[in-house]
Amino acid sequence: MSVRYQAIGWNRQKKIYDSVIACGVAVYLALFIGAGALRHPTATAETLVIRALGTLALILLHLILCIGPLCRLNRSFLPLLYNRRHLGVAMFLIALGHGAFSIVQFHSRGDVPPLVSVLISNTSFSSLADFPFELPGFAALIILFLMAATSHDFWLHTLSPRVWKRLHMLVYVAYGLLVGHVSLGALQTGSNNALVAVLGAGMLIVVALHLAAGVRERRVDLAAGRPGADGFIEVGEIRTIPEKRARVISAEGERIAIFRYDGKISAISNVCRHQNGPLGEGRIIDGCVTCPWHGYQYSPESGASPPPFNDRVATFRTKVIGDKVFVHPCPYPPGTRLEPAQTEPRHAGAIS
């Protein structure tokens, strides 16, 4: 987190993350081009580079799309999510290299500018077998460029989290366009059946992970309790909330994260102000609820970030009756401090 936007500083984790990406890219390209040269000795170097960059970009896009649902299903994958934008920018640069080499190889020797040639060289829109597969790939590259160019938090703050999130959800549109690009291209060459099979397997994995994560989230929504006469909803027994962690419930269309810490119970909105991350899947560090996605912090009692930051989330009233925890679903304005409910002393040493 930073109060002002400044040149990116790489901490140790980011350096390790980016070093792994760079080494992985170099190893993949070397192995692919080397194996391709042995298997297809007549292939040009440009062709091998185009294929290597294209397949690598597609693999990385599948990995990027899988990271989100994997993190919802298993916290062990959270380190991959922390710097996922770095992986996205790397994927775009690789895809850009694939597109640039392809344009130079196939569209730079005519009488019209290369980019114009991409758009007008094939107009067989009525034929699936001859459809201009370059166009979906070009459109996907534009979307990936917009995402990479707005990946910094400056743009997230300027556009607002809601608009920024919607812009970056276009990755699924780009993915669909790239599936069409690869599939139509394979139909025309007739020699990439293995690539189509791998692409189909990748699509199944992406869809299956998203469905599994969706089912898990749906269970949270369906488990919502009904308010009692006083308007409070029963959350469950105190011991079911791990120490310095939360239990998330859905009430009146909003996710609420109920935290237990130091013999107290507080509730805040589950939605982080940064990228709508799930605060309830984080934990309390140094007295603050810490978002598991990018480390943004909020006081569990007021929903306000520690100075000098000014991010705030809504807070909710809580109470404890016997062994039961209750929360009122009516949110207070973001940053409103509410007195936490006190747990019974005999529960102070429960689950940690």
C-alpha cells in the first residue's frame, strides 16, 4: 500500500515472483523452439518463435483464469494471486510479441500497411473454414492491452473499483476471442489437432474450477439466517469462529465478515475497497483485518484503514448471548466505530 502513487518498488516477494516468471518464460521458449527445430527442420525461425509465443501466452492466460477460483477453494494459492497483475502484464507482452512477429511474417510484404492488411486481407466472413481468424486474435490483443495499461492502482483509483473491475472482467471476452482465434486457425491449417485437444482440456479445467468456486460461494448465500424479532441474525457458536479470523454470512444481499479476536466480536463488510477482495478470508494482523488479496487493512471495530490511509468499509452491530453470536444486517456508514461484543471469558482460549 502507498499513500501516493509512485514508481513501482519491487519487494522481495515481487522479485521472486517476477524472477520465476522470467525464468519460466525463457525455459519454455528455449525448449519449444529447440524441440520444434528438431521436429520440423524446414520451419523458419520466425515460424517457431510465433508458435512458441502464441502457445505460451495461451498457457499463461489459462493459469491466470484458474488462479482466482483456486484461491477461493484453497488458501495455499493466495501467493499466486498477490501479484497476478504481474503475470497478466507478462502474458500481454508475450501475446504482443506473437502478434508482432505474425504481422511482420504474413502482412508486411504487400502494398498496404501491415495493420490494414490484417483487417482486409481475408473477408470470407460467411465461411467457417475460411473465416479470418486473425480478427478475433487482434480484438483480444486490444482488450489485453487495455488491461495491462490500467493494471496500476493509479487507474483503479481514478476509474473507481467498480469500473476498474468491470474493465478487467473483459479478460473472459478476450479468452473467448482467443479460443475462436486458435480454433479457426487450426481448422484452416488442418494440422493442429493436438493444439485443439489441449485447448479443449484447458477450457474444461477453467470452467470446472469456476463452477466449483461458484458452488462454494452459493452455499454461503443459501446459509443465510432469518432475522429475529430484534432484527439480529444468528451467526453460530463462538467456537465456530477461529481466533483472529472470520465467519462470513450473507444477509439481505450483502456479505458480512464476523471476526473474533482478543475476546471480542466485530463485523464489517466482506468487500475490500481495493479490488473487492474477500476480507472474511483474511485474518487480523497487528490489530487490523488484512485482506488476503493485496494486504489492505481495516480496523475490525470501525472499518477504517489505519492512518494515513483513508479507505473505509461498512460496520455492523454484533452481540453475544450465551455461546451464540448475532449480527444485525443493517450496515452503518463506512468508518463508523461500533463497540465490539464481548465473549465469555471461558471461550477466550478456544479455536486458534
